Amino acid sequence: MELANRILIVPITRSSAPTGIPEPAYAAYCPRRPKATSP
């Protein structure tokens, strides 16, 4: 499971790199947050 989480967070964090906001990465790890749908 750790591998899957890492693979899911890696690409998301990469896309957020330019934005500098780790919020999307955290939202992906925690689908409970409604911000997960945020672009």
C-alpha cells in the first residue's frame, strides 16, 4: 500500500511543484477532503 500511495502522491506533488502548494498532494492521500477535486 505504501508503494501505491507514493506513486499517487509523487505525480501529484510534481504537478503542484510550480504552485508550491502541497495541498493537492495531501488531498489525494486523504480523499476525505473535498479539495481533492481542486485543480
